[in-house]
Amino acid sequence: MSDSAIIAGMHTDRLNRIATHIDQAYLQPGKLPGALTLVARRGEICFLHAQGLMDVERNKPVQRDTLFRVYSMTKPMTSLALMQMYEQGRFLLDDPVHKYIPSWANLRVYKAGVHPQFMTTPAQRPMTIRDLLTHQSGLTYGFMNRTNVDAAYRALKLDGGAGLTLEKLVDELSRLPLEFSPGSAWNYSVSTDVVGYLVQVLSGMTLEEYFAEHIFKPLGMQDTFFTVPADKIERFAACYQYQPGDTFSLQDDPQQSVFTRSHGYLSGGGGLVSTVDDYYRFAQALASGGEFQGERIIGRKTLEFMRLNHLPNNQDLPAVSVGAFSETPYEGSGFGLGFSVKTDVAKSHTNGSVGEYGWGGMASTNFFIDPVEDLMMIFMTQLIPSSTYQIRQELRAIINGAIVD
């Protein structure tokens, strides 16, 4: 590649700033173990660069085929899986969830107390499927460490403890109070795990089987799974935990990881392991209006519907959010059916376009698709928590700065 080639209207010199920035700002100071960045425009990969280590302890470099825990980047796939059934007329978005999960018919809202002695009040209206897809359900995550309700999730190990299954999650949640009445606020939560459960109920397949048949197989995704096969563990990255002083320590050894053993919990909210090329196939299907290489997984109009802002009165996240944790900066972003949606570029403080959508994962992975520029990025690394550094916004600045037509 020449020093100043133009690929799909992007200046390669300017894209190469990504590698320089990651190396100088993150790898050399020891803030990140390694990274793999893909940028594509108009269906063409313009930049793909692996740098640093996927396994520091074993001195293994990041490769193009490295397997990463994508955690919450599972959510768009799970949401799309459910919307595939919406296209078949199997449910409506305003259907009450208890139509499909009868034990949820009388969910109540937290008022006071601690688990198991909660005082509750009735919900103002039933939870709907749209509430689950948009995180307006009133559910939460145990790791929020914010309320007495999420403390109950932690006590019951509902974020993925040993022995948890989707059936057990749904059963336990039927007895716990909601944080707020459905539709009245936004809170990042296990909602998408429940969406995965609904996929199972409506399809009669496990979530693993459903993904394989209706998303992975049509798109040619051969490296995405809930459990890493034994013959692929060598390609599986280690995961690291941020430590004060801008360093990190081993959080999950790939040779002993729960992701390498069949664990029974098919988490539609955060359970998948994937490669940059597999995730690109999925993201490019979204960017192309629902199809990739002649295989359609969702209708164009359904996808357009999913990437609208579904928050009340087109508000952004700060206006409706009760918790301060998510995989995207809040300002100038709303939420659609499975991903965040940029509603106001200036307010977001980050270069981009109105309508840009995407999501990230707990180990700092991230993707976005900009329909205005027909542009996408997939960023892979393995550092928990995702809020440690502002790298996602920095990458957007560099990538948008490389557009020359």
C-alpha cells in the first residue's frame, strides 16, 4: 500500500494514525495488552491492524484470527434474533412480557427494604417486549452496585454465577422487584438476557442453536460461540483487569476460562466470543441493510426501525437514565432496539453523524456503524472495565478525520 493511498474515500496515512495512537498512548505505557482495529467504508475494509499481545503471560501477539470475549456486543445479535421473529408476525413490540413468561404477570416495583424483605408497589403498567429491547424494563445488573435491588442480583448470582441458566434467571427475576415502573426510565440491565430467553420460547430452539442456524450460518461466521472449542483455545485471548496506576492484571486465563467449558448459561446479554472478521460479517450485514454476500438476515425496514431512537419523546440517555453505567457516552445518544443511536453530534462531544449506532462490551471492545458515511469500526481488546479509558471516542475522532470524500 502506498503511503498516501485513498481507499473507499479514506486516506490511509490518516487511518494509520490509529496504530500510532494506540501504540504510543496505550501499548508502550502498559495501559492495554494489545488491540485489533478494523475500519471499513462502502463495504470495503480500509484499515485492519493487530498490535500488542493477546496473552501477556505467554507472550502471544494479537493476530487477525484472535478470539475475543465480546461481552455486550452480543446484545445486538440477540436483539436482531428476536426481531427476525417480529418479521414473522410472532409477537408485537407492545405485547406484555407475561404473555410469553406467565410467572411475570404481577411484577412489582421496589419501594424500600433489602433482600429478601422488600416493600413494593404495583407497576404502573405491564412490561412490554419493547421495554426489554430498549432497557426501559426496570430490570438491572448486579454489578451496578447502586441499589438494594442490584444487591439482590449479586446475592443470587444473576450476572452469570455457577449453575445459572436462562430458565433460572427468569424464575428468580419473577420474584424480585423492578427498579422502576416499565417505560418510565432507562437502566442498563439483564433485559437482553431475557430477550434471549424469549428467542428460545418463540423458536423452540436453544439460543445457541438459533444463532447458529439463523445468523452465524447464513453470514459464514465460523468463529463465534458461547463456548470456545478445544481446537481453538490457542487463539483465545487472555482478559485483563484495570489496576490503579494505569496497569492491568490477569482477569481470565484463556487456558482455564469459563468460556472454554460448557457452562449452561447462554447469555444473550454478554456470552459470546468472536473474531474481528466474524463480527465484521455481522456488522457489514447491518451496514448493508440486512444482508451480506447475498444472504439476508433481516429486512431493511426492520433494521431502520431498530436504529431509531425509541426513548420517550426522542430524549437522550441522560434525560431518562437512572444509572451511570453503559457501553456508550450518554450525551447526545438515544437507544434503539438493541443498540445506542447518536441523536445529536454536537451534544455528544465526539465527531460522527446523526444516526450512528453500535455498542461495546465490558472488556473494552466496541463497534459503530455510521449509515450517513457508510462507515464502520470494530475495535477488539480485553481490558475490564470498558470505562477505563476514552479510547472509543479517540478512535472516532481519528477515523472521521480520515474521510476525504
